[in-house]
Amino acid sequence: MRPWTPLALAALALAALPARAADGPRAVIDHVTNAALKVLDDRALDTETKRLRVQDVVYAYVDFDTMTRLVLARNLPRFSDAQRAAFTKEFREHLSLTYGRSIENYKNERVEITGDHEEPRGDWTVKTKILRGGGADEVLVEYRLRQDAGTWKIIDIVVERVSLVANFRSQFQDIVSQGGPEKLLALLREKNAKREAFDDKKS
């Protein structure tokens, strides 16, 4: 799985205030990324505190129910309501645990919104560019958002053309095909207990 930059991951989650229902998708991402920078630049906070803030705040900005449907895709009907709820919980925790750890690698990165456009069926994509220090290459990050009850929420992140949703979907489909929903849930629980990133080659 492609390593995700600390700012891209933190921008997914960190913000001082919840987005207003009237905010458009570009305003939501601008708000979140600016707040992320503020937290990441706060030298008074240790890494674990920042990670916990990611865990606490991420739920307000990501539509995990929609992300669950997109990740499970054709395997969704194989999950009972209880299994689907369990998967959403474990997947949400997995993202927080594994990607939250990347915060400690933050190196004074900055974000520039480079554009946005409407997608088919009403979704919206906001394009950003992460400016890294020390002459490092810029990183292109796209956020896909969907409106839910009047509020725009993130349903996917695409880093250098690699989709978080598509990446996990590919791994999870093979596991469910071979072992069913309980196999996937067991693997996610194991990874979360060990605070390990999911990798189908090691599963």
C-alpha cells in the first residue's frame, strides 16, 4: 500500500470546529487542512495527543457508512447488518490507528487547493497540492466528497492517483471471497489490536 503523507492523513481528520452545513466542498477541505496545519505545528502537543485528536475528530468529516459500501462493493450483500456495523467500526478504527501514526513524520508541509469540480451523481472532487520542505517533490491529493443531510463529507482520498477506497477494496475482496465476512473481520481486529497497517501479503 502506498505510504500516505502525514498532512494528507491529518487533513482528513483534524479541525478545530465542525464544518457548517452551508459550507461547500472546497470550503470544507480548506477549513480542515488549515486546522490540521495549526495542530501539526503545535509543539506543545506530543504525537500520541495528536493521534487521539485525529481519532476523536475524524468521525465528523468522513462518511464511514458510504465508505463501507464503496470498500465492500459487490461483497456488501454477504454481510449481515451486524457484520456490516462491525466492519464499519473496525475499519474506522484501523484508519485512525495506522494513518494517525504518520503524524510524527510531519515536516512543515503546506497545502494549496488547486481546483475542484463536480463528479457524476453529485459528488465533488477537491484537488490539493502538498508542498513539502527541503526540495522534496510535491504530492497531489484529491478528496472526494458527498453531501449527506446538507453537509459535505469525505468518502475517498486519492494520493498520487492511488485511491484509498480502491486500494482497500482490492485487498478485502480477495479475503471475503476466500473466507467470508468473518475472515475479514478477524483480520481487521487482529491488525487493530497490534496497531499494524493492513497488508494482504502478510495476512
